[in-house]
Amino acid sequence: MTGGTTTDRKKRTAFEAEALPHMDALMRTAVRMAKNENDAEDIVQETYVKAYRFWDKFETGSNCRAWLFRIMTNIFINEYRSKSRSPVTVDVDDLDDSFLYGQLSSSGREDNPEKELLAKIIDGDVRKAIDELPDDFRMVVVLSFLEGFSYEEIAEIADLQLGTVKSRLHRGRRLLQKKLYDYAVSNGYIKDRPK
Amino acid sequence: MNCQEALDLLYEFIDKETSDIDTQQIQAHLKKCGDCFQKYRLESSIQEFIHAKLADDKPAASLERLKSKVSARLDQVDREECGPKSGSPYRLAFITVAAAALLVLMIGGAGIITDFITHTSTYAPLEQAHLAQAHLAQAHLAQVENSSGTETEFAAESVISLMLEQNSYELRPNLGEFVLISGKTEEILGVEMNHLTYSSSNAIVSVFIVPADKFSIPDDLLDTKIVRGDLELFDHNCPACRLVFHVIGSIVVITATSDQSIELLDFIPGKLVA
Ligand SMILES: [Zn+2]
């Protein structure tokens, strides 16, 4: 009795049907994680190779999308993040939670202050703001904002405590808002207000 | 619920992560408190805005092209897994591997034998060496458990100091539940290798150490490369015997095990010292 090609084919077919439909999502998240498309393509390929090798460890019926993201996040952390890892100091504690609200609501348009700002921010600004987040924050923010994973799923995917996921998302949001606000001011979309 | 309590839970509320009770209380608070409602609206519209912008941002690379690349990589995995290749130069090795596999089966290695018999990869000699050693080690283990174990420990220690001296490579004598139990030199694939054996209570991992200038990573493994710090890993994962090649400084360290429950990529037997 040998391994047999029928079994191999079955495995391949099942894998392709379950795993390949998530390529789109994996790729867009990989691009935001790695910040360039070449690395992102490599990461996605590695993810599929690894997932395929470990396909027998995947429990049928469980969440294939989260499983693939877990593999991908692992690859990113192990192989790509370390490449450019430099000590990052994140100092968001001086930003209070309603920083943006405070800035905008003093602009005189109390009824809907965010509308004006959001209307002027362009796609490139959002991408830039996300890319400038430190790796650890960017990963969690992208998994939540872009892919809509729950806190618990993110904890599982990125191998973090639930509390760490919450605090990184919280701080990541505040950093993002600060960056978007700064672009808006420096591009002259809105006028800065002293705090 | 007061303003502070509502605002503390605001992000979790927006992310739909609050409990039913909290959700009701926050909704009630937002209805009656204009200030909090404005903050809520600001936060949730920024959230939606960012999601929409990111989701719109399609990579320029074609997904179809990526799909065919992935497909080619999967083909490669299919091929490398144990299909018999006729006329293989490793025919002879293959036959001895099967013999070694039988030994393992006899001592209760079980499970892997059917896959293994059809296995004719380039690395078969490494796998054979591992399996032969695993067999010996299992026989040894009973002895080691009953004796002081000085003989095997001594052998392992001499390899540790040799590696440190010649290659600045510091082998760890203990790796989690694995303990270095023996070491020897052996000619495999035409090169002299140091072959070390790590053992836990129920599994064996072999570690082969060979100078990098005498051994190059087999071509078909080149694109399984993983970089971890100053370490490059190449992964051959087939059901019979997993091999991970570590290229580090001037040596190649190869780990091998037929126990699929061990994550060999995380089994790093040592490190370079300055
Ligand atoms: Zn309030």
C-alpha cells in the first residue's frame, strides 16, 4: 500500500476549495503588514505552502480564514518583521482619548465636525497613516479595521493576550487619528487649533 | 452608566465587543447624552471611513498571477512528497532506508512505514541515518534510564566542546524536554558529519552538523527558505521524516525527526557565540 495519488488529489482539491478563496484578503492584509507588494506576494505564497503542508492539522469545519491569517501573521513576525526591526518608542499616552474630538469641535461646526475632515482626507493619507504605525500596532489595527476579526480571533491569530489586543487597538486608533489630523493640518485641509 | 463609563467602553461598543447588558446601557446613555453621542459618531465614522479606504485599496499585483504562482508551489510540495522516481541515483540508499524503516516498525515506530517505503528523496541518506540512530537510541534509553548514563553524556559533551572550539557554535545540552544523549561522526552523502541525538521520554531528534563549504542546500529546498535572525532555515517536510536545514555561519546544522508532533522549525539546537 502506498500513499496513493487519489489521496493526494483529494487533499489538493479540498485544500484549494477551502483555502484559495481567501487569497484576496490575505494579499491585501499582507501588503499593509509588509508595506510593499513584493514581500506581500512572498508572504502569501509562503502562507499557502505552509498551510498545505500542515493541512492535515487543520480541523475541518473550523475557521479556515482565521487559520490562514494565523499562519501568515506568524510568517510575517518571524521572517519579515525582524528584517527592519528597530526600537520604536510609541508615546501616545499624552494623547487623550478625545483628542480629535477636542480639536474638531472647537472649529465652530459643532453639529458634525468630522465630516469636513473626512471629506478631505484622501486614500493615500490613510495608507500612509497605517504604514507609519509600528509593526505591532499596525498588525492588530489591520486585522481589526480591514478584516473585521473579533478581539478573540486577533488574540488567536497574533498569539497575544486579549488585553494586549485591546490596548494595542486602543492606542493604534489614537495614533491613527493623530496622524490623520496632522496630515490634514500640514496639507492645509484644516487649520490647527491649539489644545 | 455615566459619561466616563460609557466612553471607556466606546471602542469596544463600536467593535461590537461589549456584553448585552453593557450594549444596552451604552445605547441608553448615548440617547440622552449629546456630548457622548458626538464622540461616538466621530469615532464610528472614522472607523467606517478607514475600513472603506483600506478595503478599496486593491493591490496592483494581479491576483490571477499570484494564484498560478501559488499553484506551482503546491505542485512542488506534491512532487517532493515521496513519489517514487524511477532511475533515481539514490536507489541504493532507498533500499537501505526501507530496511531501516522496517527496524523502526519492529521497535514500535509504527504509522510511518507505508509512506516511507515509497520514499526516494535526495535526503534519504540523512533520514536513514536518523532512523538507524533513533532505533539505537531507543534501545539505549532503557539502559540509560537504569544506569548513571556517564558514557553517553561524555560522548555528547565532547561534541559540544568540539563544536564550540571549531565553529563557535554552542550546542545546548538540554532543549525543553529533550536531552542530548549521544554524539558520533558519520559519513553521510559523502561528507563527514557530526551526528548528535536528542531524546525526550518518547521521541528522538537527530542533529547533523557539517561544514557549509562541504554541503549545499538541495536545490528543491531553496524556496522553502525562512530567515530567523542570523539563521536561515530550509524545510523538508514529508510524512516519513522531517528535515530542517539551518545555515548558520560556516556550518550547516540539520535537524531530523520522524515524529510529526514535534515542530522541528522551533527545534534550534544551538547558537553562534562571538
Ligand atoms: Zn455622556
